[in-house]
Amino acid sequence: MLSAFEARKAVLETVPVLSTESVDLHGALHRALAVEIIADVDIPPFDNSAMDGFALRSADTISASISQPVKLKLVGEARAGDVRPETLKPGTSVRIMTGAMIPPGADAVLEQELAALENGLVEIRAPLSPGRRVRRGGEDIRKGATVFGKGTVLGAAALGVLASLGISHPEVFRKPKVTVLTTGDEVVDVNEPLLPGKIRNSNAYTLDGLLQEDSCEPLDLGRARDEEGELRTKISEGLTSDMLITSGGVSVGKHDLVLKILKDLGVQIKFWKVNIKPGMPMAFGIYQAAGSDARTLVFALPGNPVSTMVTYLQFVRPALRRMRGSAEATEPIHLLAKLEHDVSKQDGKRHFSRGILRNEKGQLFVRMTGSQSSGVLSSLVAANCLIVIPEESTEIKAGSEVEIELL
């Protein structure tokens, strides 16, 4: 069996980066930029007031004190969105609103709450330094600066920056089209009666949620019984997308037919089984139709709910990040935390155990959620991390530092 590291490496070596498209800014959240963004304007484009108050010449306030305040004549108002072309003369000031352009000649703003206004005169009781409460043009972004590199994943703040630059339709990598097929005679849909011997199809909804988190276009093929003809038909349909994910039917049981059918349909299996727990009996392969340049990545994941989710996080998500053109790291964030109880294992596998991480006065502590059975999906609801227990570890004592992956 491959190690988790070897399996992830084998996956990432084969991942194609998808084509690009121009999208409306409203639909660009979590998409990866396909081009570098260079600013063609300063942001903000002009000096503006950081507060409501009075714009003035700082040189007029040099001699101001509480006992001998300086009084400046109020000569007008500068509102946000307006332009006041007149140069401010010595001994005068202008009422100004937050975001309004600083009038020519002014170089400071006195906050409204610190000013006294009487008979059309603004009273200044302390010297003001040049630039006080002034937001300089270009202090956020300078014209000609590289704002975002290719592959930057657009968060909410990045959308605002693009809007401020006047970019309404950024060029991004397209969303992967991912087909999901769950298998098993025992599986019924969420709305079907739960007859004896049956379980509801939780994996379809877990995978759909994960794929939406990864900004993909999921297509649910429903479920297929452990019957060769039905599986062949549905798997063939899934091989027309960018990625096919199956869950179940990939182990060594008599009715585990997925791997055989994938091979029969021309999928080149890169590996089967990874030395991890949960999720060992997973397979990964590539399908390329004759005469086509397009490739479909195929992940045949185990059917146990936790195994499905853990193998998705370890192998599918890194592949999707690469496929989407993302410059983000393909590895999850790793931290060290102190284990709150003893842990033992003897199987020589790398374990990804569900954990609850907490911070106590700057020190991280972690404990398992309880049962680590691969069928206990509720334990992942409670978890905020995975505890990584290396292959060679057999006994880990409470208080030892362990590696965790944030969920």
C-alpha cells in the first residue's frame, strides 16, 4: 500500500488545470484568478477625509493653545462625492464629511467633536500636524502595483478590491464539474422508507456539501445497486465530467464491483489501497476517452461515512485546488497540540482521528471525539480537527505533542 504522502503525490502529479472564463463579480467568490491583476489607478484615487470635521491648513494652527486658541473662518462645505476646486486660503477652514476630497491647500482635518464653532469661526486649541485624519491617495493601492497574483482565490475582501479597481468581470479558472455516485444495495434516499437492513444515503449529501465548499459544480447521479449493468451505466455517465467520485463498492467483498467496472471502462487505476485509517480501500485513476484531450479524475472512495469524508479531505480536496488553478497550499493547516489522554494502536497505519481542539491560555490541547468507528459520522460534526497519528506510533501518552489538521 502507498503511504498517505505517496498517494497524495501520485494524485497531484496527474491533475490538469482547467480552462478559464470571465465571470460577473457577484459569481466570483472562491474562484481562482487566471491572470495577474495590476492596478491602473490609485486606491483611494484622491486624498480624502478620514472623519467628519473641518479641513484646514496645519500651518495656521502652529500657535494654537487652550489659553490662546486660533480661530479660522468657516468658508464652505466639502461633501463626499463633490469636488471643491477653490484653494483654501490662509486663516480659513471648510466643513468636511468622511470620504470627501481634501480641498486644495488643506492638509489636515480637525475632528468635529474636538472643534468649537461659534459665529462662523472654528476654534483650534492645539497645533495640528500635516496629514492629520487624512487618507492619502494611493495609501491602499498604488497605480502599477501587482494587486493579486495568478491563482489567488477570491475571498469577500478581494471582491471589494476588484470592484474598487473597476474590474466587474475577472478572468478565473472555471469550476470543476464533479459527478457523485453512491453505491450499495443497502442504501436508500433520504425520503424513502427505512426498511429493515437499509441505511439512508448520507454520503451523497456530505460529498455535495464538501464540493460546494470547494466551489465546484456537483452533479448527483443518485445511487446504484451492486449490480454490474446499473453500475456500468451510471459510471459511464460520470466519466464525462471533470471528476467522478464514487462511494462504496471498492473493497474486497463479493459484491464490491466498482473497481472492476472502472477498469473495464478504460480507467487507468493509479493506486488502490492507502495505508491509512479510516479510508484504506480507496482507489484513484484517470480516464481519457479515445481521441480526446480531456481527462477525468476518478476517486473511488470507501462507503463508510467517515472514511468517505476523510479520504475526500486528504486526496480529493488537494486535487480540486490544483484543478481550479488555486495558488493555495494543497496541504491543510498543521499545528501541534498536547494530547489530553493516552492513545494506542498496533496496525502500522497513519490514523486520522476526529479531534476537538481547544485553546487554554495560548496552549493548544486536543482530545478525540469519542468512538473512532468509520461509521460514526456524528463524531465529525463534533470535531474541529483531525489528529494525525503516524504509522510507526504505537503508544502516545497524555501530555505528548501530536500533529493536528484543522478542519
